[in-house]
Amino acid sequence: MAQGIDSRKNDARRGEDRDSDLSLRWSGRVSLTRRILAVNIFALAMLAGGFFYLDSYRSRIVDSRVAQAKREARLIAEALAAAQPQARHALTIVLARSTGTRLRLFDSTGALTGDSRAMGLRNFTLIDPDTESSGARAGRFLDALIDTVVGAERAPLYRERRAGQTWPDVPLAQRTRRPVATVWRAPDRTPVITAAAPLPGNAVVMTSINARDITQTVRLERFRLSLVLLVVTIASILLSLFLARTIVRPLRRLARAAVRVRLGRAREVVVPRLPSRGDEIGMLARALSDMSQALRARIDATEAFAADVTHEMKNPLASLRSAVEGLGMVHDPVLQERLLAIVRDDVHRLDRLISDISEASRLDAQLSRAKFEPVDIGAMIDALLAARTARGIERGVQMRADHRHDRPLLVLGEDARLERVFENLIDNAISFSPDDGVIAISMASQGRDVEIAVEDDGPGVPEESRDQVFRRFQSIRPAAEAFGKHSGLGLAIARTIIEGHQGKIAVESRGDKHSGARFVVKLPRAETS
């Protein structure tokens, strides 16, 4: 069962990886400029959906005109039914002229009994498409194209018919005794509306009108929408290209600089900071510039550290080599014992040096992953002093801590690393303290910081050497101390740890009349709830 669960998890993980790969391949194939254009043009395509609205707008106009045609047919039928037979001819002409329609009268058998065109009124004429101008033909072609795209319903083609029964409106009006209407399509794609209304004796009057104004209105609105769409499209493309240029060009400059850094030319690369830009691109440029400078400084520091390590290890190795070579040539037991003592000291020195170098090289990475928790500095230093006193302090040196025990001094940090800092400072103070000297450690809260001072009665640190003592492999030791006892990394490790805790460490002369050194450590105070 566990294998099945693991298999499903692996399948899900592979699916996520495939989706991620597809996304990366898409973004890798399509440039940022094209994606900006695609997004903006997609928005314009939604604006082009107004053509669908125009189709519904035309449908509403046609429906309104159909309802109007039915009302006109009913009113005409009522007027003709109320007129005297001898007055119907003149009334038909008047009604056809006033409504702008062609009127046809059919008897109960569907035979044509009256036609306004035959009476001399030619107000209903269809246009032959072949006789139209090129502009009209182009408009008709665009109408057909747009109607096809939007899926507009296509009306049947209008054909002249003589018998009434061949018109769908006439028999339907005879059966239902209500006005009916049909929409047709003229050869020039304009709508033709026919409407029929019943007359007494099962006769029917039919009206016909070519509603070209509907097509003209829709074409005019389409033309206006096309102009708006064209202007907006051009403006959108230009703005998209401008936006892409303001984004893509600096990104390309930053990408080229990053590639040069990756190729190992960090010292030669000047990443543009783009100071004139206050947007996210400028923030990115300045962040990359700072990162490249930090990388350059880290590379320089690494190379300097490697050179210092090489130099520091050469001395004990040379001494060790000389002692080993001498052992093979010396037969005096006393001299052999001295050479063996030198070998042991050099081996211990190398071991201590390698341990300190290993810790110093890993310190930054370990601090970046460390989980900081509230640490009571007062309690920690009290425990360090108690443990050191229990082990015994050479030359009668005394230590005391000065702080308030009723109020804990909390800082955020890693207690093991902070212990290493104060162990180094205490060891350093013991080394420089005279016989029966006193080491005073004071702790107090200073605003948002906790300040810890370690003071000794030694000779102090010259002002010109106060920054030098924190450098790697800088070891200024008392004259009475044996050579090689310290690696010169203690204070450098202490400063790295304190700076990793967002604090500061410095050395100064004591403010009182006593001689000696005063190491001051400032750490951010942990907020207590």
C-alpha cells in the first residue's frame, strides 16, 4: 500500500513537472513583446464583439419593422373594407403612396385583383446588384463576410410571384384571419418585408416594402465601429510597443550583464543601476547591481582568504618539515625530544588552524540558515563565567559580571554562536590581562539594543590597530605567550557572528583612568510581549 501511495505521489509530481515544463517552453518561445501585444490585442478582440451586438441591433430593428408592417396591413385592410367599391382604386393609390409600400389585392382564390404598381405607382423597386457601384459591392461583400462570422440568420431570397397562394402570407392570413408578415432578402442583401391582412369575403391585401434604411443604418454603425476599432488597435499596438520597449530593453541589458557575471567576468561587469527609473525595473536593476557588487566582494574575500590560508599554513608546514628532516639526521636523544616537541606543537597548531578555518568558511552559510530564538545574554554570560572559574583561571585573573538579575536581557540569536563570541572575547581578555588582573563584563539595555562590554587591565589596543584586530589571521599577542597558540581567527569569527545577528562589535580604550581594552558588542533587543 505504501508503494502505491508513493507511486501516486510520483505521478502527481511528474504531472506538475510536465505542466511547469510546458509553461516554461511557452514563455521561452514567446518573447515578452509578443506577449504584451497578444494580451492587448485580445482585449481589442473582445471590443470587436460589438459586431455581434450590431447583429442583435439589426434583428431588433427588423422585428420592429415587421410589427409595423402588420399594423399597417391591418389598418389598410380596415380602410379598404370600409370604402365603397368604386373608391377602392383611388384609396389604394393614396395608401400605397403614404405608407411607401406596394399594395396587392387577392380574392378568395388567390387571384390578383389589384396592384398599386399596375395602377402606375412604382414605389417598390429592387436594385440589380450587377448595376451597383464598386463601393456598394464592397459593402455587400463585407456584410456577407461579417454575417458569416457572427452567424447571422439568413432570410430567404425574395422572388416575385403572381398567384396569391404562392406567397406564404396570403393563405396564412386567410386561415388565421390575422395579419401576418415575412422577412425576405433582396438580391442586394437588403431586407424586404411583406405583410398580409384579411379582407371581407376571404380576400387579402398584401404590402411589400424594401427596407434599405435598415441595411444603411447597420452599415453606418459597422463603419463607425470599424473606425473606432482601427484607431484603438493602432493606438494599442503603439502603446504596447512603447511599453514593451520600456520593459524589455532594460531587462535585456540586465540579462546580458547577468550572463557576463555567470561566465565568470564579475570584476569586469558593471550592472546598470538605472537611477532614473523609480519603478520595479529600477528596483530590480539596483538589486542586481548590489548583488553583483556583493558577489564581487565575496569573490575577492574568498581569494584573499585562500591566499591568507595558504600563507598561514606554510609556516607550520615549513617548521614541521624541518623538524621531520632533522629527526633523520640527529641521534642525540635530547635533541630528538626537542624536535618531537616541535612536531607536536606544529601538528596541534595545524589542527587548530584547520578547525578555525573550517568554522570561519562555513559561518556565513550556517548563520543564514540558523533559526534565531530569544536568548538571555545575562544568564548565558553568568554560565560561561561559572564554567570558566570551575576550570580554573591562570595567573590569578579574576572575572566579574555586572547586570541586573531581576530583568532578563533578551536578544534574538543562536545561543551556541553567541557563546562562541563571548568565549573568544573572554579568552582574549585573559591573554592580555596581567597577573591578578580583573576582567569586568557589563550588560545593559540601550534603547533598542543590548550592550555588552568586556574590559581588561591589559595594555589595550592602539587606535591604529582597532580595525585590524578583527581581520582574519591578524594576531597581536602578548610577548610572554607562546608563538602559534592562536590562529588569529577568533575575533574575525566573533565579528562575523555578531554581524550575522544584525549587531556590531568594536574595540576602544577604557573610559576610566585604568589602562586596558574594552570590547563593546551591541545586539538588537528581542521584543517581549
